[in-house]
Amino acid sequence: MTISGLIQKEFIRIKSDRRTLILLFFIPMILIIIFGLTTGVGPTKFFTAAIISRDEMPTYDDFPSNSSEYDDIFISIMEQNSTTWDLYSQFNSTNIGEYNQAFNRCFYLLKNEFIDVFIILPQNFSESIVNNSNPVLIYYIDGSDSSAVRALEVAIQEPLALFRVEINMIENFTIMVPHLEFGVPSWESQLLNYALALILPIIIVGTTMNLTSLSIVSEGPLPRMLITPTAKRDIIFSKLIANTVVMIMQATEIFIMTSFFGLYSLGSLFDFYLVLMLIGFCGVAIGLFISAVSPTEQGANQMYLMMFIIIIIFSGTLMPAESLGGAKFLADILPLSHASVLITDITLRGLPLNLEHVFFILIISLVFLIIAYVAYKFKKLEV
Amino acid sequence: MENPDISNNTMVLVENLDVVFGNKHIVHDVSFSVEEGEIIGMFGISGAGKTTIIRVLTCQIEKKNWNGNVLVTGLSPSKRGNHSKILSNIGYVPQLELLNLYFELDPIVNVEIFTSTYGMDKKKAIITAEKLFNILDIPKDTWKKRVKRMSGGEKKRLSMAIGLIHHPKVLFLDEPTTGVDASKRYDILSYLKKLNQQLNTTMFIITHDLEAALICDKSAILREGKLLEFDTPQNLINSLPSRGLVARISIENLNQEIIKTIQKYPSIEKVLRVGNETIEVLMEDFEDNLPKLMKFLFENELKVYSMSRDVANFRRYFQIRIQEEEEKENRKNRSELMNEGDSP
Ligand SMILES: Nc1ncnc2c1ncn2[C@@H]1O[C@H](COP(=O)(O)OP(=O)(O)OP(=O)(O)O)[C@@H](O)[C@H]1O
Ligand SMILES: [Mg+2]
């Protein structure tokens, strides 16, 4: 018995199912185009900042000057290197009078939406860095739009990351964020870019799960296959292979489309692609699990919907993981929470793949696959 | 090879088969054998255990649930290692086409899918398929259209073609004529006969459609898991009193009492009520006794509308045989009840 024949059969079946194909390949394309058009092509300066530097290096005997170079580096990164930030103005204030004047000016700028944030570098900024302790960074934001606050929280990571790379800094920043309440700033379209990075894995996991969850239950002649020299193991294996290949094609489509439409990512888009495939594979595993344990097509559909909703609710994107309380373990054993961390890390923080989360997603997939295999092995199939 | 007693031509051998699921004893001590080229019909009312027997023969029931000596194309399904060999030697046509065909694909692709499960060469399989399609009169313009669009009868025939695609030695068919309208039923039976003659395929049909006996070389009658008879339909009919000659009599105001009166006539073997006012009567020495019976009816002042003579068909035989078995069982139950009453 040739497994390639079975795999071929799976492809023929998938190919004959027009509606699913549209779901798999057309919807993501449309979404990317829409989002791509809204956000514009290429990197955009999303946020505007002002900086007040109070940085002052103390004079020591063995330290030649009282130059405060680290604040200059930070400011130049904000000004030139950052792809997300625009520097509106900067103030150097070494005494309290200057500081108060600068603060009032920035307060005015923030309130009138000339800037989205103003950052204060404290007196010991450079000193802390030299001493390898955590430097403090204070930024004032408009707290009236909580989603904007979150977006800023994420966006500020970029210059910080660039800064740390620039000076080889190991310590973390201690960030303090006093919220000031003004009107709602209008950066919705920028937010879409953040959303897209999270929507894409949801689409992948949802569509692959949907396709795979029907692969066993909807195949009427499957029990009859077992009255040929076909082994159950080969049947489930061929379904895993075929659905994984389709998923990879889908992830590739998304990868190519997003590269073309300029998805904003600080980190490597290839890593992003890997995460898409990883989460897609988990979708295939969960789909097979659903298909193996469901008695009927209708049952599989209901279970799919339930699983999908649960996965989204506990993905950490709808509700932050900390707010889940006792249900947090659910987020840990579901794939999307790990994927969303991976994706924000890559696209917004420019970090490499976090292997712990990769490992988690693989383990989750494996567990679902094993349950699917065992359930299918014991499933009563009668003709 | 495994059993020196049986000839090379024995396709299916079943000796003392028992099937037990938990505390349910489904099949009791069934034995029969099927020779190459034969068409076997296994008849029995619903729940008799027909499907269960086929499932043993097609390696679908675990060994722990059955006992006995079973050989299919010379191999025993009791050994797991034999399964894939047995399954390539046999073909199977399930009762529902939905379970045998990919409706969203066309017949040729269906053929390709199933041939790949046997590891066959695709081109050769297509040639075989076209030959089968032609024998079965599956119209050429449907070969490349979705199975969904085919008529019920065409689907059924396609299903049979797929069961035969790998040149199996034995073809098992589960209720091939159930759910098909009367005229099509005869079509299907004659197609099966045609395939049997042209390909010399042994066929094992389970059904409660008694018309299928028309094409069967041997009939098995199963009741509550016991094999009552296994012989050619003609032999079975001949075993009836007077070799199955029956008198069909219509009587005015026929009722249970009248039937009892008729049963009192000495050489009567069986009285079957076959219609509202019609009975069929089986007797010893039919030719001698028929005039005497008519006289008896007149003497008892029964008004006879009509009388005709006929030979029992398999349907009638089946009815008689099952009835006989039921009466035997009732008598047994009654005597058991009485015995229980006797001993405190
Ligand atoms: N796996 C099982 N476990 C327990 N009982 C079973 C099992 N399979 C079949 N039976 C019982 O065995 C009996 C015979 O079933 P079977 O399917 O063989 O009947 P059948 O002759 O094919 O009937 P039909 O004509 O309705 O298809 C039924 O009473 C059924 O409930
Ligand atoms: Mg049955």
C-alpha cells in the first residue's frame, strides 16, 4: 500500500472543495491588501516625541569630563535610527528652572497633540549606565485612549532596543509612565498594523483547523478504506501531511503578500513566517484531534467553533494574560497566546525567536496529535 | 495450505463460528463453505447476524470476539498478519454508496483513489475500470462528471465496479438491492450474474431481499445467529412436502377458525395465510390429496372462490422455514415453562 496514493487522495479532496480554498487563500489576501492600503507601503513614522534631558555626569577624580554622552546617543537614535518615532523637539535642562519651563512647554505640546509623548531622561541617566544599574526613563502620555497607551508602550520598545544594542547595554530600563488625560489621539490606522500581525496567526490557525477538523469525519468512504489493505496509521498520517502542506502554502502566500505590502516589522520577516507556520501546524494538529474525536460532521463543526473561540479568548490579545487570573493556565496550554507573544516580539520589539514559546507550541501540537492518533485508532468505523 | 482437507477452490470456509460481544451471543456454531465461482446468498431477517458474519470474514472483528475455524481465500482472519493479504484478495460493496464513493469526485478519480490503496498500476486500473463500466452500462458521459450527479442505479453499479477493480477472488455485497425500486432490483441482480459469469468472481451476498435467490447457486438461511439451511434454492424447495407443490385457495370470510378447521384435514402439512382471503396449502401426496381436500372443504360448507396450483418459490420456502423454526421454539418455551411449573 502506497502512502503517496493516500496523500494524493487528500489533495484531490481538498482541491475539489472550492469554498474551503476560498477561505484558505482568498480571505487572507483580501485582508492584507485592505490593511496594507490603510497603513501605506513602507515604514511610517507613527509617533512623535519630545525629550527633556536632565542628564548630568558627576565629576570624579578618575573621570575626566562631566560630559553626558548617553542622553545624546538616545536622542540621536530617536531622531535618526528609529523607524517608528519622530523627534519633535528636545530640551536640555540642568537646573530646576529650565526643567519647569521645558516641562510646561511639553505639556502644552502633548495636550494640543503636537506630540504623542514626552520623555524625560533623569539626572543620573548616564551614571546608571556606567554603573551597570538600571537607568530610569519617564515618559508622559495621553492616557485617555487606553489602546493608544498600549500601542505606545509597545512602540517605545524600539528606540530602547536600538539604544541598548548601540551601547551594548545589558541592564533593563526602569520605565515610569505618568498618564495625563486629554482627548483621543487619532492613530487608528497605525494601530491596524499592530493588529494585522495578530490577526494573521488567528486566520491561519482558524482556517487550517477548519479544513483539518473535517478531514476525517466528512470522508464517508473512510471506514470502507479499512476493508482494503490500508492501515489506519497511514490514513491519519496522509491527512497530517496533506493538510500541513496546504497550511505551508497558505503561510507562504501570507508571507509574500505581507512582504509586498510592507508589514511593519522590526525583526526578521522570515522569523514571522516561521511563527505563522508553527501556529498553522498547531492548527492542523488541533483540527485532526477534533476530526478524530467527533462522531459526526456537525459535531466536528461545533467543536471547531468552540475550540476556536476559546483559543482566541485565551490568546492574550483580547485580554492580557495577567488579567486571566486562575484561567491563565488555559492561555499557557493554548497555542495562540504563545504565538502572539512571539509575533509582537518579532515585529514590534525586533527580538529573535523566543525558543521557549516555540517549544511550547510544538509540545501543544504534539499532544493534540497523539490524542488524535489514539482516538482514531480506537474509533469504531463500520460500513 | 493451512487445511489439507479443503480444495484449492474453496474461497470461504467457516467451521463452528461463534461470535460473542460481551454477554451477547450473536452467531451460534455456523459452518459453511463457498467454492470458486459460486454466488452465495445469505438470507435472514434484520438482526439475524448477517453483517456480523461478513465482518468476521472481512477482518473487521477482533479475534477475541469470535471463535471457530475461518479461512478466506485460504487465509485465516484470526492472524493479524494475514489481514492485508486477505483484504487484497477480497472486494467489498457496502450497503450505502455514500460509504463507498467520493461524491464530489468523478468516477475515474474514484477508481484511481481505490486502486492506489491496493498499490496497483493506475493505467491498468483505468483499463479494467472501463471494461467494468461497459459491462455495467455506466454511460460514458458520466465518467468524468461528479458522482453526485449520477442516478441512484448508476451509483450502485459504480460501487460494484469499484468493489471489483482489483480483480478480487471473492466479492462481498451487503444488501445490494435494498432501497432500489422493484424494476431496478432485477437489473442489479442480472448485472451481478453477468459479472459472475464473465469474470468468474465468487460472490457472497447478504440480503433480506428474497428475490436475490434467483441468481444464487446456494442460499444460506440465518435466524437469530443460527444457520438453518445451506443448500441450492431448488434443493431447499424440493425438500418441502410434495417437492413444493402448493394449492392456492381463496375462501370467503376466511378467518382463524376456518384455518384451524382446514388444518384438521389429515395429510395437510402446512397452511399459510398469504392474503386477506387466500391461503396456500402444502400436503403429502399432493396429486392424490388435492381432490379429497376440495371435497373436505365443501363438506365443511366453506365457499371457495378459486383454486390454483403452483410450485413454491424461494420466498415461500423462506417463510415456511422461518415459521417452522418459530413454532419449534414456542413449543420448547412452553414445555420449559411447564417443567418449571412442575418442579417447585
Ligand atoms: N459490536 C457489537 N456489539 C454488540 N452487539 C452487536 C454488535 N454488532 C452487532 N451486534 C448485534 O448483533 C445482532 C446482529 O447484527 P447484524 O448487524 O449482524 O444483523 P443483520 O443480520 O446484518 O441485520 P440487518 O439486516 O438489519 O442488517 C444485532 O442484534 C446487533 O445488535
Ligand atoms: Mg446488516
